[in-house]
Amino acid sequence: MKALAKNWLRMLADRRGLAATEFAFIMPVMLVMFFGTVEFSSGVAVDRKVTLMARTLSDLTSQSTSVTDADIANFFLASNWIMWPYSTSAPNPNPVAPLSGTITELYVDPTTLQARVQWSKGTAPRTTSAVVAIPSALAVAGTYLIYSEVSYNYVPTVGYVMAKAGITLSDFAYTRPRQSTCVLLNATTGSCPTS
């Protein structure tokens, strides 16, 4: 009995495996924190790229006096490179692309100060004459705005740390036409629409 008690006391006093035991307890927490930090910083980088893409689409469109469908397609193609190295095309099992964008020209009605859609192109174009909410500072009667919207479904590499289905990151930008009163789409006439 004395020998058993002596062995127990010796085992309790032995500290040689303490560091390994503590490491085994803390390692899972450290891994979750590491992957969480990596995924969070990637998410912030993608969100910044979404903002840059929205601004670029709006800016490229506002620099023209008139655009065609081919011009709009080129604006989208050029701005897609902003998202590199993140994927902009749909993966094989998923038919939905993670990136979507829309360019819209708005006319601010002089009487109601409501912004109405003149034309819209992109993944989910808006209906002509639909009302779009804009900041009150931009509601200047009788003016036009180029409004771009970009949305990206960011799917983390390590789904166990963050949302497995992904996080939708989106942004929008407004610019005023720079070379003319409005930007005409597939123009056959030189006058700006007001309906």
C-alpha cells in the first residue's frame, strides 16, 4: 500500500508532460484563431475589391457621351479583372456565378426629386422608369446619375470557421456624367430622355 501511495505521489510531482498537455488543449483554439484571421482578412480584401469594381463601372460609364451594349460588356469585362485573384465565374457544380453587377442611368425628376431609371444593363437590370432611392444630397432636379451595383458571394476556404454558404458582399457607386448631360444608350437621337 505504501508503494502505491509513493508511486502516486511521484506521478503527481512529475511535470515532464505538462507542456505537451497544455499544448494539446490550446492547439485547437490557436488553429481556429489562425484560420479565422486568414479568412477575415481575405473577406476584407474581397470587400475592398467589390467597392473598387462598383466605382470603376460607374466611372467608366460616366466618361462617355453615349454607350452601346458592346461598350457596357467591355466595362464589365475590364472591371472583372479588379476581382483577381478571386473567382468571378461559376464553379462546375454551382450554376450561379459569385459576381454580379448592374449599371443604371438615373434621371432626377425636377418636380418630385425622385430618381427614375432611364436604362439599365447587367446581371439584374432594373425596370425602365422604376424609382430608385438615392441620397438626398444627390437629388438635384433635372440631373442624371450613373449608378452601379456590384455583389459578390464570398465563400471562405475554411468553411468551419465562417459561413459555409458564403457571405454576400455588395457596394454601389454614383457618378455624374462628365462629358454631357446624360449618357445615351444605343443612341439614335442626341437628346437625353426624361421619362
